[in-house]
Amino acid sequence: MSESPPKPDLAPEDEEDEVLLPPPPAREWLLSQLAELVRARGAGPLVAAPLVEPIPEYFPDPWAGGEPSVRRLARRLLRYAGIEDVPVAVTVLDEGNAIASGTSGVSFEGLKKGTLEFAVQAAAMRDPMIVVPAMARAVAEAYRRVHRLPTGDGAPHQRMVDVTAVYLGFGLLTANAALRIGGSGGGWGRRGNRTRTRLGVLDPQSVGFLLAAQLHVRGLSDKQHRAVLRKLEANPAGFVRAAEPVLAHLEPSLAERLGLPPRGQWPPAPDLDVLTGPFEDEDVEDEPTKPEERKDEDRGVQGMNAGKPVFRVERSKALRLAKMLAMPTVMLGMLAGRMQIGVDFPMWQAGVAAVVLGVLGLSVGRMIPDRRCSEPKCGTALDPDMEVCPLCGGTIAGVIGHPRERLAAEEALARKGGATAEDDSEDEVPANDLAKDPASPDRTISSRAS
């Protein structure tokens, strides 16, 4: 039996294409979706819409960190998408509320009773490089809904939303936000936190391919082209550059494949001054005399569980006190052993002292109660008669014996959820559900569920 010939090695440029470009079948699908949008809604947005950037020139509206500010952002992007005179509603969610993956904290909730509804997580509002691209993508989904284009929650439909965002002129926003790697914290002796945010369903190479197609059909001059690429981060710019020669050598040409009319029949570019002008009903809708309630500030632990149930962890201070006495003794012993102070201090003596103090701490700590909030980020000391945690603001809904019992207690409380104050006495959560009364053995658990 003859052996099959070995596969030839990829040339360096082919290897690069594999990294910087979507696979050929994906390219065909992307171009077919752009062509479908041109057939359904015309070539105007693709060839003439402004390429929106997250800078004041395109977003002149005031930002005060509240719902009116987010609504103004949504309305501005809807105007860029050609959607006017449609009421917009925005709901700001706290960190405890889940939102669809791939949205970076901003989602289109639907067209309900003639109103476009959006949901925004407060955490997304803290970074304009997150909230603006994420809202642009949500507006692209709203555009498809308003114009009765295929929509849905599945991955194929969500890929169409990503294509639509580029078609509308939001490609600079979504290309830079398709995959963002950041970091926080760190410093001497500390380890920083690495963050990774993803916008949309399409991979960054596909978004770059779409943006390259839009730039190619517009026929930008070299100077204009370089100016656009400078507005992209390094990776998206590389994806666009890699796609350009592929698009330039298509047969039939890209313009033909997309079904674009001759350049002389293209609609004129919209006036940016008109697009960035004030909204006619801005004074009435946004009530400038009434200050906005800021929701984009990171309050940390303070008030993070307001209106939500937490539990009081009741146990002894034995382990905590043992650590407080033993650990410093060990550390001081190690330090003294390494210092040249003319005193011989064997490490074993420090170990014995640490064991003795640890045992003492365990013995004494058994007699001292330790009551703390079950919220992992809080852990505030609580008094037996407290009904609300003074730091995180959570409503104390029961007592547990260890922090690891918190999730099971929350599930037990959720199963009980819906009980009213009147029927609590007849529907008390059993003791084996890991929740007890926060004030007295006879008092039932609050019916507030997470």
C-alpha cells in the first residue's frame, strides 16, 4: 500500500494568513452577509456612514454617570444608524445581575410597545472604551429588529449583529473592543489582576476583515487609509492590513460581490454636524435641572448587597486567634535567626513558642464568639441584634456555621422565596437547610431571595 504524499509546509506568508485572517469559508460567509445587508437596506451605511470613534467629536453629549447619560449615548448611536423618533429606555443593572455573554455589559432587550429597551451593567459604564462599543453593538441589534432583519439569540444571528455593526459605521469601535486584554493592581510585592473582555461573537480577525472590506469599497486615498489605521490598536490594524490584498484580488471584484451601485449613484455622506446636533426633546426628557444619580462609580463593598440577603456566620474565634498568635511568632523567629545581632536564637525555639501560643489561642478562642457577614468581600463583624450589615448593606436572613455554607443557604432561601411575613411562621426553613433565625430561635427567616 502506497504512502500518501506528505503535505507541503505552509509558506511563511501562508502561516501568517492563518493567524491574521479568518478561514476562507468564513470569509465567504462574511461577504455574503454584507451583500445581504446591501440588498435589504441599501449601500448607504456601508459606503457613506461616518466611521464613528469614541471621542467627543462624535459624542458631544454630557456624561453624568446615570441612566439619562446612557440613554443619550444610545440615542446618539441610533441617530448614526438612521433611527430617530423611537423612544429609548435604559435599565442600569448592578454587578449582581447577569447579562448575556459577549455583550461587554450592554444588551438590547427588545422592541416593546414601540420602545427600544437596553440593559447596561454599572461596571461597564466606568470605561468609555467598553460602554461605547458595547452600546454600538446593541444598537446594531436594535437596527436589525426595527427593520425586521433576521434576529435571534443563537450564535448565527449574533454573528449577523457583528456584521451589521461594521455595516453601520461602528467598525472602528467594535474592532478595537472585539478582544481587549488589560490589567490592574500589581506593584512591588503584589500580583496584578489580568482582565480579558470580549465583545460580540465574531473573532477579531473576522471583524478586521469586515472593516477592511468597508475601507476597500470606499476607495480611500493612501493618506485617508493611514489615518483610519492609526485609530486602530495594533492587532486590529494588523488584521485589516492582512485582509487588504485578499480583497483587492477577488474575482469578481468586491464591489460586484456586494452588489454595490456605481460610485456616481452612491448617496452623499451625511452631515456630521447634523448627526452630532442636540436632540429636540433633550431639555424635556433629560431634565437638566435635576442632577443625575451616578451609577458608574465603583462603590466597592459599601452598599453592594443593599436589598439582598446575607447570612451571619457564627463560630468561635479559636482558629482566628491561634493564627494571630502563632504566625507572628514564626515570622519574628525567622527574622531574628537571619539577623546578625550577636544573639543565638534557634529556629526550633520559635517553632515551639508558636505551637504553644497557637494551642493557647485555640483554647481561649473557643470561648469567644465570632460573628461576621457571609459576603466574601465584606466579612464585617456583626452584633447578634443586627438585621442589616453596616458595610455591604445586606439583609441578614439567617445564621450559618461556616462561610462555605453560604451558597447552600442561599439556595435554601431561594427555594423558600415568595413566603410572606404572615405565612412565615407556617413555612419556616428547616434547620438542615443551613439557615436559622438571625435574632431569636423562634423568628423565621426573611423571605427575601437573592
